[in-house]
Amino acid sequence: MVAFEYAMPGTRSAAGDEQTRRAKLRIAKWMALVVPQGISAAFYVGDVATEMLTVGFVAHTILEGLVTLALICGVVLGSLEIRRIVRRSHRSDKDLRRAVASFSSLVRKRFSEWSLTSAEQEVAMLLLKGFDIAEIAAFRKTAQGTVRAQLSRIYEKSGHTSCGGLVSSFLDVLIEMPVSATQGRERANP
């Protein structure tokens, strides 16, 4: 199988990396809120305990105790939220990896069904990633005419007449709404 090492920003693993980076940033933001709250709560617990031992249960000490309790609740709830975000982030990453693997499997299967050569597979993959003929030729260190000839064979073998047709044959798998459903809605709402 051909190894495809060309990636555009927002494609292939770049999408998963970006999602992971965002999740880590969210966690860092939450930690920036929760850690100072935890330190403050520890300070106030000590302060309230000291005042209760020295002054007793007066209005000021009781109020400080309630504020400290609210702060502790905030720390606990913040920690629970961080845990929920981390779990959701891990699930999203797993789902994304599964979807990418499934889509990659579909692409390999279609390329095999169309009997594309390894060079044609590489050109088709680069085309699917959004590269134009000049970029594909530069990546592959071939002439643009060679890439055009390979694209012609790819279109012929796949039964498509253009880049749009080829790309849409893969997008149809990703889009769940059938064309007939949108046509029906347009007819119902003139």
C-alpha cells in the first residue's frame, strides 16, 4: 500500500491534533480556575477553624464558614467538570480516530475496486485532500502532464468525469441525508 505523507492543515491527522490541542487548552483553563480556588479554600478552612477555636461561633465566623463551604463546593464542582471534559475529549478523540480509520478503509477499498496503480492511488489521494495539479506534480516530482494523464485514467476507472464527481462519491458516504429528502422538503415548502 502507498504511504500518503502529504497533509494540509485541517486534514488527516491535523484535525485530530487540533481537537486534542483544544481539549488540553480547555483543561488548562479549568485548572487555572480550580487550583487557585483549592488553595484559597484550604487557606479559608484554616482561617475559619482558627477563628472558631479562638473567637467561637459568632456571626462573622459563621459567615466566613459558609463562604468557605461555597468555595469548597466550587472546587468540587469545577473538578467534576474537568473530569467530564477530559472523558468527553477522550471519547471524541476515539470517535474521530475510528471515523478516520473507517473513511481511510473506504478509500482504500474504492481504490482497489477501481484497480488503481500505486501512482494513481497517490494522485487520487492528493486530489481528495484538495491539492491541485501543480501541487500534486511538485509533491510527486513529475510533470503536470503526467498528473493530468493519471487523473484521466483515475476518472475513467472510477466512472467519474471530473474531480467534483470523484470527490462527491466519497462525500456521499459522509452525508446522511439522501437527496430525495431535500427534494421532498423543497416541494413541501414552495
